[in-house]
Amino acid sequence: MDRPTIDRDNIIERFVLGQLTDAELDAFLTYQLFHPEIKTEVEALRAVAKTTRGLAPSRQVKWWQKRGIQIGLLLLTVVLGVALWQLAGRGRQHDTSPAAPQQQNTEPPTLITPGDTTETHPPPPSSRQIAADFRPNPHLEALLGPGRFRGNADEQPAWVKTPPAEQQCESAATMCRINLRGQLRGDIEAIKQFRWLLFSNKPADFTALRPLQSGSFSTKNNPDQTIGIDAGISLRLAPGLYYYLIEDAESGATYFTGKLTVR
Amino acid sequence: MNEGIQSASQTSDFSLLIARLRRRDEKAWTELVGSLRQVTLPWLRKRIGRLPAYAVTTEQEFAMEIFSESLSRFYTLFEKGRFEQARELQSLMFKIAELTLKEGFARLKKEALIYRPDDPAGFQTVQQELSDWTNDDELARQRARDIRQKLLELNENDRDLLCRFYAGEKLADLAREMEVSEENIRKRKQRAFDRLKQLIGMAQLFLIGNLWTAQLSTVTI
């Protein structure tokens, strides 16, 4: 990239506004490294953009809007509660055995991962008690499949066999069992850093890095010089769409993204 | 890492790649920048999440700002460092990005004070909270006030167009709304920006840029 191209294609403005193509972006970032003086122009344009934005009202959420969300969630909880109660009643009508005293399951969904060390996060109430919907999360859909680390065994752990990118769990009433098994080549110490994270399909949960659950893998050396990773995750989930990520706990780099549908 | 960097690793030609980078080979650097962007930007976006309400930047722009700053620092540190594997380059980038992001978050509040219209009561409170409010920050704030003043001197159409464009509205949408062609709206926006530059004086505008650049360059890893 050269200066005439930058001026002709309005590169600085498009860079500030995030409108460059990947190729233009890489070329312009490299140009910036070799010609640091151009940063002054970039910062000047950023100052204009930020000042004009500063004139717009702040994105602050008003108290009544927050309260509105809370009221909405409360109503939704009540409506779903009533619906579930009715469904449970219908289910009992089909049961010919004597009516047993109704047992309410007040326990939070449990996580059983034999052999794994598993961290649990405070469950966001809305993601468990309110049935999640099946809307795809565009951020996570874009990441589905192996991550961008495809280096050789000496450099980056590379997949030999990935876990399934799509998993199904048919019965939401019982525990869902998800098996995350894969084979990689690479430095075992690096692979031991891998952890899995399970997200709901809510974009806010993902952007705030608020997984429903996360945990580590058990690893084993295979005779074919590969390293097997394994995590068996059992948990109770409401019907909906969920995503799991396998990432390097140290760098946060994502190695694999898959999805799980609970029907 | 992308194909170029990867193939260099696979053929044990990493030292050759490093040599090309040290020679400031533009193609090698563009490849490296691309591969670092591919791994660092998604990670930054995840870490940034949703910015606070007072931020004058969008999440996407903030991520790019942090990445761009991190890359400059990476470039400086690369000259001094020794690297045996591609993984080390990536690891250095992540460390720098982590630190730059931390500083970036701290700067968000300052930027809100600099770029939002004066709020003397709120300003006093927040300024007291910010122990590292410098003279340069104060100067930047005055310059931003000048830009704001000059923006208000533009005619309403120009001001509205610039504000909406920089707030992220697409030219195509603006053109549709105003029932003119996209090319027409692009020219109108450019003329409005040229008028603003004239009013401010480009030298003064660049000074604002210089202030930030100077502040960034004083940070060491």
C-alpha cells in the first residue's frame, strides 16, 4: 500500500470506521508500522468521530427501561411457570399409577464429570429456568468448527480428529450427556491448558464471557503419537440451542466451536 | 497462523521468516499482521464484550484501536527480541494486547470526559477519581471542545450528516432516506468534512492526534 492509494480509496476514514476488507486492513496496518507518522491522521479522524458521537445522547439505559426488562422477565417467568405446571398436570393425567406426592425439583442442574476438574459458574437464572430459544448466535455460528490454529505439531496443537460440531440431546427432562472427544498433535503441556465452555445462545452471555459451565479435559497419550482429550459432561438443560467452545485457558484462543440442540 | 507463517514453520524455515521480518520485508509483515489479526481480534472482541454506556467508541472500533496499538508495540519489541518458534510471536502479541486492553479500558472514562459535552458537576467528580488526568488530557479536552464548537458552526444538514455517519449509519441508508444516490451522499459527506477541517484548521486537528500518539508511545511493556 502507498500514500496515493490511501488517499484515493479513503483508507484512513474507512479504517477508523471499520470498513476495510481484510486484505486492505492487513496492508494498511503494515503501512502504519513502517510509516508511524500516519497515526497522527488516524487519531485526528478518530477525535472527530468521537466528538460527533459525544454529541449524541449517551447509551445510558434509563431506570424505567431497566425496570421494564425486569418486569418483562418476571412476566415471562410467570407465564412459563404456568405453562410448565399445566404440562406437568397433563403428563400426570396419562399416568395410571396412583398419584405420587408432587416433588418439586429445586436443585440447580447438576454437573457430573467423572475424572474432570470442573468449575461451575453462578447460573444466570434466565438461561436455565426460562427455556432458551433456538435462535442461532451469529458470533458463535461464525466460529463453528476448528479454530484458525492449524499449525504443525511443533508449533500449534492441531486437530487430528475433532469432536462433533453438532450434537443433539433429545430429552430435556433427563440429563443430557455430551461427549467432547478429540485427538490432537502438539505439545502436551499446551493441550493440557485446554478447557471447554458451554454457552447459551444469548449473544449477551457470550460477549460478556459468561458461560453456563466450564471445565477441563482429561488427556492421554495415544500410541500413534497423538494426544486424546476427553470430557464427558452431564447436565440438565432447558430446550434450546447451546454452543460449546474449546479454548486455550492461557491465551483464550478458540480451538473448536460446536453446538448442541436440546429438544 | 496463516498459510505463509505455517509453511515457514513446517519447513523449519522459521529463521528465514524472522530474517525477512527483520529486513522489514513488507510482504512478510503483511502476512504476519494478517495471522496475528486472525487470532487476536476475535479474542479481543470476546474480552471487550459490551462497552459501558458512556463510551464514545463502538466495540468493534475499540477492538481495532487496541489491536492497532498492540501491533505498534509488537513491532517495536520484535526488533529487540529473539524468537525460535511462531508460537512465541503469538504469545508476545497476546501479552501486549492484554496490557493494551487494560490501558484502553482505563482510557474509556477519560475519553468520555474529553469528547462528551461539558458537564461541570459530573466532570469534577470523575476528574477527582482519575488520578492520572494529565495536562495533555486537559489539552485534548479543549481541542475536542473546539471541534464540537466548529461542528455547531456547520449548517444543520452538514452537521446532521456527519454526526449520523460517524455514529455508524451507512451511507446507503442515509441516501435511501434522503432519496438521493449513494454517490451524492458520499460527496455531500466529504464536502461537510472538508468544511469542518477548514473551520478547525487541519494543523490543530493533527495536534489532537499527536497528543494521543505521544501518550501511547510513552508506555512501555
